[in-house]
Amino acid sequence: MTKIVIVGGVAGGASAAARARRLSEDAQIIMFERGPFVSFANCGLPYHIGGDITDRSKLLLQTPDSFLARFNVDVRVMNEITSINRAGKTVTVKNLLDGSEYTECYDFLLLSPGAGPIVPPIPGIDNPLTHSLRNIPDMDRILQTIETNNVEHATVVGGGFIGLEMMEAFQQRGIKTTLLELADQVMMPVDKEMAGFAHVEIREKGIDLRLGTALSGVEYVPEIHIANEESGENSNHQHINGHLNLSLSNGESLKTELLIMAIGVRPETALAKNAGLAIGELGGIKTNTQMQTSDPAIYAVGDAIEELDFVTGEATIVPLAGPANRQGRMAADNMLGRNEHYQGTQGTAICKIFDLAIASTGKNEKQLKRDGIAFEKVYVHTASHASYYPGAEMVSFKMLFDPVTGKILGAQAAGKDGIDKRIDIMAVAQRAGMTVAQLQHLELTYAPPFGSAKDVINQAAFVAHNLMQGDATAIHFDEIDNLTDKQLLLDVRNPGELEKLGRIGDAINIPVDELRQRMHELPKDKEIIIYCQVGLRGNVAYRQLVNNGFKARNLIGGYRTYLFAKA
């Protein structure tokens, strides 16, 4: 009989336990969780705080009793594995309720400890009004602070997934919120020009967004006087737990009643490191494609490990629930004699930011530049379904690809409708090894309420293929402000659009429908840099000009991409 011991009872660990039982009725499976809850929906925690998920019990996917009843898995909460004896194949367990210790033997050990929030050593950060969010007890503490301290202003540090979700949760509760982000953008998996759509949405919802700003110090100020309502004192703005005075990197200060630290997570590797298991260069537990660590009897999955990047084949750390669940399943297969191999992580992710969705898959431009990988990019802005059917929303889409082979390197999208659909399609296309040329031929569902005859993805593929075939020559938003005297900027929109939407510098305006008749107004000894609102009319103008002997380039993504890159 195979005995499997699992450390950690959330995504990866719980998936492994359930899969192992489905494969074998004989295996003995014990799952240890140092917290009070097992198999809970940690991705749903911000949504309970914000009120979207009203029933707290919905976050509890399984309990020790339900796991035992359905899967015959011995789940031991409030039990922490403190050390591993690899030679003896035993673990030391500490019961956190009574402090007692005992040992448990194993045939296979699975490590799924997850990742802990990074809390930098900022002076004053350890105080009763500062929280991070990793589990249900963290969530409960945040809710308790909101209620007991009559929180009117909250500050979130970090513009990643958790930070953005907590920002929205506070806003939904009517709490004024400041979001601090050290970088020049939120949501680092996308590039800055795509994050610009998030920046606009965040500010439009009344959030005090401060980019390029770090938290440098915290002063906890306890409340020394409690209002006495019987004596006529007003308690409406009373904060009985006190407030915080925050010092910021730009020299400014900020008063707040609740502080959330959400600057990122770090793999929990102490147990593995102390056991002598190999740790990768990025700081995660090193595993092979079968999810084995440097000890063949010990497997590891989830946020604590280094896994293969699907695009580059190099080691990466991607703390997402989808990969963790798949890895747990594969580890269980291999512990029970199968030969499954993990095929890499794309990092496919999406985030809701008020009415906006922003999503990505594969590599972004920052990563490609860092790794020295050649790429080209295209932008498309078009309707989520037929524009004449009510409810259509703009989808802003970016695709990165190899300029020679057309291999898909990554994709990003932002908008209010249809974002998940497009990035899911791109994730499948990338994993299937499709090229941008093949994307042109995707046959996607079409009816006016659901899509367009030429979908966003088809259109992006058309633009990319034009670039690869030499039928278009691109210029990008980040080059526009550095034109030379040998280039001339041409705006081919209608004059009313310039007045309503703005323009770039002192561009000459010739509407595309007048271009054939007014082409003689343009110099042939200069390169004509064309732009329109989203790039489509610019391409029409480009073809007219080059077919008449002009040298020209078209701003891919048009004025819309240029504008949001600066947001």
C-alpha cells in the first residue's frame, strides 16, 4: 500500500489528494494544513470583502469531514510539518493546538506550501492596522478592522492582482482608497500602454492612484479619546483603533485607517531548504517536468516551485491557481506509477478592475526585451461584437510574435466585454503552436450579439501578416515623439475627431477620404508618418501613398494606443 503525505491543503495539495484517491482506493493519503481551513477559495477572498460574495461559507470548498467522506483522505488542519527526514522517509509534525509533536512516515511526500506575502522592513510596518491577504483568517482580520475602526480611508500598497482587487473591494464598501505603486504602471504582466486602460478606469472611479510612489515609513497613532455619545460627542468619524501616518518616497505624507500590503509573494521554501532539497536560481523549489524535486520521493507543486516557461523553456515562477491545480494532478499520477510531464506555464491571467477586464498570456514586451528575444507587435482596437448591435464594447488587443516565423509570443487585451474569450483563444493557439499566419484562418462563432465576421483575433493576424509580407511598414507609439525633420506626421481622421479627441503635435490633417485628391500637398522627399484613431484608416492611407511612390509608415494601433500609453 502506497502512503502519500501532502503538505498544504489548498490548490495543488487538495488537487493531488483528490486525484490520488480517484486513481487508487488502496493508497493511504494524509494531508497536513497548518491553518484552520483546507481547500478554500483564496482567489475569492477580496470579493467577499467587497460584498460580491456575500456568504462566507461559499469560500470553503471542502472541510476535513467532507474530504474524508468523499475521498477517504485524512486531513489534519492546525498541524504543521516542521522538518523532513529524507533518509528515514519521515516528517515531524507539530500540532498547533496543543504544541505536541509526532512523526509520520511516507512513501511519497508532496510539498504544496504556497507563497507568502512580501512585507518589506519598513519602519513601523508592524502595527494592528496593517494587513496582508493570503487566507481566510487574514480576510477575517481585515473585515474586523473595517468594522471596529470605522474605516473611512484605506491605502493599498502594490498594483498587482490582490492590490487591484482589494482597491475595488474598498471602493465598493464606500471607503476612500489610495493605491501606491512603485512602478510606472499597475498589473505588471501587461505592458505599460495596455495598463493605461486600467489607469484611466481606476482614476475615473475616484481612486487616488499614485504611480512611481513607494511607502517609506509608517507611524501608528492610537486613539486616546473615545467619543461619549451620551455627552453629545460625535462618533461618526471616530477610529477607536487609531490611524496611520504614512511617509511616502516622494516626501509626501498620508493619513489612513487601514493599510494593505500587496507588493507580491515569495515562495515558501524553508521546509524544502532545511531538508537539503535543491532551490532554483529564482528562489523556488527546483522540480523536473514530472514535478519531482531533487529527491525522487519528494514532489512539489504550486506557488513554491520553479516551473518551465512555456515560451522560453527557462525556469520561471508563476503563482497562479490554474498551474498549481494541474501540477497537483500530475504529481499524483506520477506518485502512483504513471509518467506524466508538465508542459510549461504560459502565465494566462485576467483581472477585473471595476467595469474593465484586463488579461494576458505568454510573454510581455518587457520580458522579451530583457531576454533578448526578437519580436514584432501589433495593436487592434475593435468592437467586442457587431458594432451595430447594442452593447458592443471596444476590445483593445496587443499581440507579440516572432517577426520571421510568426510564432505567437504573447497577447494582451483590455476592455469591458469579450476580453476573457480573446485571451483564452490566444492561450490555446499559442499552446497549439499556431503562427500568426494560421490565426488569419481561425473560424470563430459569429452572430451580431456575440462577435464579428472578422474577429479581433483575425484582424490582429491580418495586420501581423501584412507586416511580415511587407504589405505594411509599422511605426509604434513610443517612436512618435522622436520624429526627425525628414519625417512628416499626417493625421487622416476627420477634423471633428481632432477637436473632440485631441491630436499629436502639429500633424497635418488630410482626411483619408480626401487623400487621393490632395496627395500633391505632401512632400515626396520626406517619410510620411500616418496615424488615425485605431490604425485601420491609417493602413488605407498607407497603401494609397506607397502605391503612389511615397515612403510611409503607419502608426499601429493609432492615436488610441498613443493616448493610453501616456495614461
